[in-house]
Amino acid sequence: MNDHPPLAISRRRFLILGAVTATAFAMPPFISLKAYAAALEQPAMAKVTLEVNSKPQTLEIDTRTSLLDALREHLHLTGSKKGCDHGQCGACTVIVDGRRINSCLTLAVMQDGAKVTTIEGLGMPDHLHPMQAAFIKHDGYQCGYCTPGQICSAVAVLQEIRDGIPSHASASLTAPPQLIASELQERMSGNICRCGAYSNIIEAISEVAEVPA
């Protein structure tokens, strides 16, 4: 005599049936599992045109590609560093249309048509940008990992101040921004230096700030 009710089901069979049912509801109608998996693996591609360091560049890339990865992986401009990849350290800072941005936080397709300047575009060893030379003179780096982002940010910061663009801290003040250490420190606060070369960095920026634009 069978003591179990006719509809009794084992725990294992219950889990299998549940998984199958969930998959059936999640799948679009009339699409096989194989076709659905193939669609997921196929990235959406787009053509992106940029002017990078004064040179036109056209890329065919996955629409999910960040500007940072487009620069590093597709254009092989590896000066811009991938630090936190969450926009918190500033190592990936580049200058886009004259303003600094965290290139890890923006998609390359969002910058279609933009003018991008990386550390390589500011200057090279045989022809340094004044900011690069000042960082060397004042030992504004130790390990150097954050330095490309620091320098790009510093160049843009001086232009922001000269253009009268307020920082977040001084946005409510009526006085124009000034080329003083406290202003520079506040504006550079998004660029993290784990080696702690902050005082030297401010000295380097201050020296360049004294030179007329």
C-alpha cells in the first residue's frame, strides 16, 4: 500500500520544475534557448569619431566601452590609468572639449565628435608641457600611477580659474575664483595620491599658475 499521496513530489524534482518554469517565463516567446544565448553574446557595435590629441580617430566599438578603455585598449594611449574604475580616484582624468572628466565614467559613444586630450597630448619627454616640467621639478609624484590624471586635472584647473568657473565649494560666493593654494587644493581634491605628494603637487601647480596663459 502506497502511503504517499498521489501528487507527492521530491524536493529535487520540485527545484528542477521551478527552474524550468522560471526560464520559460523569462524567455521571450518563439525564441529558442540557443538563439537567446547567441543574442546575449552579440555586443551592439557603433562607430565613434573622436579628435584625440589633435588627430582624428574613428573606432568601431562595443557601445558599452568606456572612454578610458577606448583610449587604452583601442588607441593604445596607456598614459591614462585605470585606478578604481568608479570615478573616485581621478587616475583616468583626461580633458574633453577643454574640461576635465573621469574617462572611466563616460561611454566613448557619448563623446562622439569630442576633442580629447590625454597626457600624451599635453607633452612628451622631448617636449614637456610646463605642468609636466613643474611636477618633475617639485617631485610631484612618487610611484607615478596617479600622475597623468593629476597633470591633466591641474592643467584644466588653471583654465577653470582663468575662465571664472566656480568650484563646488565656492559656487555660492560672489568673489571670482583665485589662484591660491586653498583654491587649488579644493579643485584637485578629486585626484587621489596614495603616496601623499599633495604639497609638492600644489607647489608645481602654483609655479605654473604664475606664468601668464
